[in-house]
Amino acid sequence: MPVRATKRGVERTPLGGDFDVLVCGASFAGLTIARELRSTGARVLVIDRYEIGERQTSACAAPTDWIELMGLGASLRQTFHDLVVHTPRVSGRWPLPWGFSTFDYRELCALLWDQRGDGTGFEIAKVEGRTEDTVHTDRGDLSAPLIVDALGWRRILGAGANVQPPNAPMSRGLEVHPAGSAPDLELWLDPDYVSPGYGWSFPARDEVRVGIGSFDPHLGVKAPTVALVGDVGRELDGYQGNWIPHKLRPAVEDGVFFVGDSAGHCLPLTAEGIRPAFYFGIACGRELRAVLEGRSDRGTALRRYGEFSDEHAWAYRWLYRSQQSVRHWHKLGGRPADGVALGLRRPGLATWAFQHYLDIAPPSAALPAPPPALEPLAQPRETVAA
């Protein structure tokens, strides 16, 4: 894992070159795609504005099976088998039919990057746009017939102008992560903090990640975050936050593959984005792999990956409708929230609900893992002065 900070000033030397695949974005989705392309012998370049693992923007938690099946178990910090949900009047402990774990972002990214092929390189560069098969960065132009946008909600490589928050279909979140420990994974459905939205506390062994998410991008989240942190007796230390897409967008557009937040793959209602980034990253990576191995072509890969993403639209619509219903709970005196908090204490109902939820992006998709490299692979083409 590189230890240098993001390149700045004179370190940002000119960059250029032609590659087989350009993966723009080096977080969960982009690194998963690089993992899937190992042993292809392809010239793959991953680029990002920040160093790999440098910029955490989420509470970093996912179903335990996903982390372990991806070979990332060493990054796990704390595992939970139930979820405590609070409303202003009641609390309920929901039994989970599968484990849910927090993890260390930098360590997970390093482990994921270690699974890449020898032909995959990384460069720090800010992506600024695209013209056909050429990606423009602040360090120069890079070209490839296969281009992936895994840069997040900004969807930088999309065609035309993108709608930006707060007018885009986004939620927003803010959290702190002070040192400390706690035994329970907790959620707050409480309009005194935010409505519509929820608060959370995600313990991670030696820190506790506490924050607020709002389904309305026009609502500020700092004041309610400060209030919740104070109420649970934590310190305001280590602010981080981000915009969170809550509607699907086209997964293919103008010859580019979009994965993760750039395709709106973050799940509505729960704002769970890491598992979908793995899931759709694997699907995209395997389509790219088929092209590189001569079993497919770019047009077919774009079509198949786009259809795969579209097949999940029903689940996203269902979760989005559920998210929208939460917006109105406070108008009914909070009774729906009380009913949900108490109802899912029943093991049978909790198992049914959470298993269906997991099946939207099941961990079985992580198998089989990409084969190991059996011999040294070709290095990426040397970068040249722009």
C-alpha cells in the first residue's frame, strides 16, 4: 500500500498513454473491477484524484459474508448479529439472519488492490472529462477502448450536463468517528434529529461512527449530527460526509460503463452503497474480462452490463417507495416507526425481510473469485509526457 499522500504541485508530472482499460475511480467499485481483470494480461490503468484508501466518506460497513468472500476479512473491525432501532417512544432489537460488520477503509482498499493483476497500474489524477475514447485529466490525456466511470455521484464521464445537488436525486450524510467502543449497531428513527432520514452509530472496535442521513438534500445535517453525538455521549471528532444517490441512473452511456454511485447503485432507504459497488463492480469487471479474452466485444459487453443493472430496477423502485413513505411517518405521530421498530423484533419476520434485502445483491455473486496469476503479466504501457 503506498504511503505517500496525494500528489500535489511539482509532483503532478505530465501523464499520457494508451491502455486496454481505463478505470476512473479507486474506491470500492473501481478496485473491484481491477480485481476482476487480473490474469488477463491487459494494460489496465486505475486513476483517482486521491491516493488509494486516502479518503473515507462512509461509515464503512457491509454484510460480513461479502467481506470474507472477497478475501478482505483482515480489514474487519466489529461484527454484529442484531440491530437496535430507536424511535422517540420505543426501542427494538432486530435479529439479523446474517452478520453485518464494520471495517477499516484504508486496509480494505489495500487488500482489494493487492488482488489486482501485475498489468494494472495506478496514477493520481483529477478526471475532468472525456472525448470519445480519451479521458482528460489535470495531468494529461489517457486513451482506452474500454472506459469505466466509478468516480461517484458526479458522473463526470456522462454525456451532457449533470444535475447537481441539492436538485439531484440525492440524500446527504454526515458523521464523526471519535475514539471509543460500543457493543451495539444502532439506528434512530426520530424526527427530533431529522425527518425524513435516520441517525446511526456504527462501532468499529476502537472508534464509533455516529452520524445523520437526510433523504431531503435541502436539509442540513450538521446540527442534528451534533445533537445526536452529544446525546450518545461522544466527541465531535473526525467529520466526514458525502452526497448519496438514491435513484438508479443508466449503467451504460455513450460507450462508457458506470458503476457504483455514478450509476446510482447505492440502495435507497438504507443508503447502503458498498455492497452494490462490489456487486455491480464484479458484473462490470466480468463483462470487460470477456472482451479482453476475446469472448465478447465492447458493444455486447455494454448491452449485457446495462441489462444486468436494469434487471434490478424493481428492487430500487420498491426501496425508493419505502424511503418516500418514511417522509410521512412523523405526520402520523410516529406510529409507523414504532410499529416497524417493534415488529421486526420477531425472528421470523426479521429473517424474511433481511434475507430478501440481502438477495438484491447476494454475496454468492463474489464467487468464483478471479483466478490467480500463474506467470508475470505485461506491465501497463509506460506513461509519456503530454
